[in-house]
Amino acid sequence: MGVNNQKIICVIDGQGGGIGSTIIKKLKERFGEKILVLALGTNAIATAQMLKARANKGASGSNAIVRTVKKADVVIGPVGIIMPHAMMGEVTPLMAEAVSSADAKKILLPLTQENLEIVGVSSLPLPQLVDELLDKHLSFL
């Protein structure tokens, strides 16, 4: 838990950080400082973009992700964060294992550049997916 029983939400993204930035903007609009948002980028550019979106803290790289997801209440990101070598190789096997085995609730968006199809999932645009994430999967906050 964060300060004053804040929920710790880790948002993980790679490449340009656009998905993570969109998620963080909407999280902060909805919950403000009731939550502690940690931006975890597979690279420094992704982390910087998520920090601009008002994440409370940020860190980059495999070790930062592996260590930080252990402390999270919720982990949010594209489905690739649990797939070794996803995001053009930015997701290391250690990152994928750490995220998938973390005790935190994992909320994954069905967005991927990998050769993967998830049956039964609609192809909504990112802003609508994030709204659904907030409305249906974070109602406990």
C-alpha cells in the first residue's frame, strides 16, 4: 500500500509509452491522488511519456519492473507485458514472469503487435478500452 492506504497501481508500457500515457491520464482524472500511480517503462522514452501524463513516480527497464510489481495492488498494461519478447523484444522473459506471477490484480488491454488473437474480445479504440477498464475493473477503488 502507498501512503495513507493509497492503492498502488503500476502501469507498464514500452516503445513510445502512448498506451500507458492514456491509461494514466484517465486514472488521474478519475481518482486523483487517492491512488499512487507508478509508471514502469520497458525503456526511458515510455517512462518519460507516462510521467508527463501525471504518474506519481516512474522507472525504466527490466529490474525496475521485476522489483516494483511485487509491491503493486494492480498492474495495468497491454497484454504483451506478460509475453516474453513482446513489444519488438522490449519485454524480457524476466519482466513477463514477474508481471504474470505478481500477487497484484492484472488488468490487460487486448492490444498487441504480436501474432496473437484473443477470442471474444471486441476491437474498441484505446480510449473506450480504458473507459471500460475504469468502469468495470477498478470499481473497487
